[in-house]
Amino acid sequence: MAIQDISSYTYKESFSLEIVNFDKACVINKPKQIETYNIFWIQEGKGVYNIDFKGFSFNGSVLFFLSPGQVFSVTSEKIKRAYKLSFTRDFYCIQTHDKEVSCNGILFNNVYETPFVEPCEEDSKKLDFILEGLKEEFENSKTAQHDMLQTYLKQFIVYSVRVQHDHYSLKDSKETKLFKDFSLLLEQNFRTIHSVTDYATRLGVSPKSLTKHFQKLGAKTPSDFIKHRIILEAKRQLIYTDYSVKHIAYDLGFNDAAYFTRFFKKLVEKSPLQFKKDH
């Protein structure tokens, strides 16, 4: 890693801001599993980032949002300046604030859509303004510093949600809300519930209706989402744990390890052990 300068600000190991000026390209070949919520803002640069085994190319200003458990690596990057915000659930709980902020399942904990936002020049100015206030507060040890830092972080996330809505034409339609509710429900239950019917029942719709709503959004079928979420977790465990295939199969709700292996191979085109070996 060739880095010209890094400025770091930290609050009680629960919230941090890093400002990085890159001298030249930096490549992280080995995938890393994220332990906290991360926001990467590449103000100017280009490259290819890999998130949960998918490559995402960028050129210009871009915001990446990563949640605990996701796998991150860099194929290539050439960046002039970047910011990294990192926070724990204890500092700012995405779920608790979701009614106000509406970022859960949109920016964070969203393993189904492209996990980045591209702010325009005017957006960047506003985000910059928020970060300037945040930097000042990090250097201020007066009363209620925690609350002030949390407020600035919340403003940054809220504005990012607005940029996402404005630039990607996201609407608070019935289909969009149902998709978000399904995504969050799946995230909580993919280990134990594999049936579209069970998810539809919990959402108060029929399986056929749930599938039709997804079709209107141009999304994959609910069944595909369930399968790919299970596969994603299997990949993470194969790489970042020493669990046996049998243990992983049981953890993901499969009573038969051989059936799990066939399930995995059908979707990944490799056996679990071959996938582990290749990584």
C-alpha cells in the first residue's frame, strides 16, 4: 500500500473517520471480512472493488456502504483522495433509526443490489460540509460529544439516502417497500426458512403475489434471492472459518450434507471444497 498521508479521528473505538491521500495505486488481493459498518467515499478515482464475491467498477466520485460480515477486496484502484467512516452497532444502530433514516436494506444490510451511490458535484459539496463539521467535533471533547458525532453521522447517512433516491429514481412504492421488508426478513431467517410460502405468509401476501411484485421491479424471483443468500453465507463460512461442509450445511438448515453439496454445486458450479481450495 503506497499511501502519502492518513489523518485519523477516533471516538472510543466505536466510531472513526480516516482521510486518505493516495500516492499511487493500492491493491488488496486478499479478501477481508468486514467487522463493523463502513462507508467508503472515493472523492476522485477509479478502480474495481469486490464485495461479496462480485466486482464493481467505478470512475469518479462514489460512496460504498458495507455491513458487518460482508467480504471486501480490491482488484485495482487509483485514487487521489478518499474518506472512510467506520462505526459499530453500539454507536449507531441501523435498525433502531430505520424509521427516521430508511437506510436499512437500502444502503446497509443490502446484499441484493449494487452497494454504491454516485454523488454529483452539488451532492459532494454537501457531504463535504457534513464531514467538516464531523472533523471539528472529533477534536472537541466537550459535553455530549457522543450525541453530536452521532448526529453528524446520521446527517451523512440521511443525505446519502436522498442521493440514492434522487439519482436512482427509487420510489416509496408498494413494491419497493415489500422488497425491502422481504430483504430484511430474509436476512434474519435465511438459515432456518427456505420456503417462499413461509416468507409470503409472514409478509401477509400470497406467494404468487410476492413473485408478481418482484417482477414489477425487474428483480429476481423470491426463490432466487433465498438460494443466493444461503450460498453467500456458505461462501463466507468456507473462506473465513474452519467449519466442515457438514457443519456449514447444518448451520444453514440442511439436514443432509450431501444434498447441500449438490445445492451449492448447482449454483456455484463448484463443490464447496473446490470453492474453498480456489480461494
